[in-house]
Amino acid sequence: MKRILRGKVVSDKADKTITVLVERTKRHPLYRKNYRVSTKFLVHDEKNEFKIGDVVEITESRPLSAKKRWTVVKKITTKELT
């Protein structure tokens, strides 16, 4: 089963590649406080259709380059976020 993540596009400068920032919350094991952890993924965008600020859904794929292992599934609209 491939993972599917949601994130925000923070860079679209490279050709056919976007950078997606995925944030998630974790709970500290001792102090029990919730905190945010963010990770940036390089994602394949074949048609260069996604721009900075778009919220997208990404999925795992085979290695496409040295650091790129994710592809875009779809753009999330504001209706789907709620």
C-alpha cells in the first residue's frame, strides 16, 4: 500500500519538479505536549501545472531521480479541505 500525503507547494522553480511541505503533529513522549514536525518532499509534476501555494495530494512512486520519489495525485480544492 502506497502512502498518500497532503501538503502545500513551496517551490516550483525546477522543471517537472515541485517541493511540497508536509506538516504533521507529534506528541512528546515524556512531556505529552503536541508539536508540529514538517518535512519537504521533491515531487514529480509532469505538466508543470502546480504553483506555489497549491495544496496537493502526493503518493509514493519508484525513484525518479536521486531525491525524487513522489508523484502528484491531485490538487485539493478548498471544499475538500474541510
